[in-house]
Amino acid sequence: MKRSKLAGLVAVTATLVATVAAPASAGSVRVVDGDDSTMLADIHRVRVTHTEKWVRVRIRFDDLAGSGLRRTQALSIFLDTDAARTGPEYRFQTGLNRGTDYRLHKVKSWGAPGRHVDDCGYRLKIDWTRDLATLAVPRACLKDPAKVAAAVKAVEWNNKGTKKVDWMTARRAFSPAVAAG
């Protein structure tokens, strides 16, 4: 009798844990890249969050430079919204120094120039004090995908023209796909 009660309690507990844990993990994924580059715009962590209305990609860097006098820093975020296709469907590009502009493109491959996505309310916030960049894109801009994965690339040029590149974890590697939570 005690074993059956214990087995029942274990089953109920496992069901409750699975039910509680699923929504939190379904809407967000965190990728740790670590300190793997000598460039100041070295990507340390990326969080991809997929909500009912927004897709957010938050990147923490080693040291963002607000001024481009000593180094110019740039960022590309590639979004995969269709797992059946190889590569990204969208590319977001921006500088990371003050006064920069940014743009979202619909693309057919990694290197394709793409077509500008008309302003649909996407935005970028750069916090130079905390070394953070956060992209927020309404799901409607991305045609309301069921899942989204992101690949992130930072580029840095010093005042002598030397270029360094850092990809999140590996070149053209996507995060795990995140379902809307």
C-alpha cells in the first residue's frame, strides 16, 4: 500500500513539475558564448525571447564603445523563422556606436542583400554602460512564426583598419528554436 501511494505521489509531482517548467522554457533560451575573443565587442551571452507579440534578442558584450573614434563596432542578428529552409529568413544590421542606424531585411540566405522590411515597429536599444544591445521585433513583422532561432555576429574595426569577427558559439550557428510562450 505504501509503495502505490509513493508511486502516485511521484507521478503527481513529476506532472506538476513538467507543467510548471514547460511555459518558462518554451518562450526563452539563453546561449552562453563566453570570453572567447580579444575584441571588445566580444559576445558573452545571448537571450532569445519569443512572446505572443514580440521576438526579442538581447546580447551582452565584453565592452561596447559608445564612440567610434578608436574602434567601430557592428552587429548582425540572423533570424530563422522557417526550420524547413536552410539559413535565415531575416537579417538585422546595426552599428554599435552612438549615432548609428539599423535595418531589418527579409533575406534568402546568409550573404544575400535582402529586401528592407518596412517599418513595422521593430526597435533597438543599446546600453553602453551595461554593454547590452536588445532588438525587439513584433511577431507580425516576421509573419507570426511558430518558432524562432537566432544567430549573432559582431564585427569590430580598430583605427588601423584591423577587422575582428565574433560569432555566437560558432560561425552561422543558430540558438535552439524558441516557441512563442
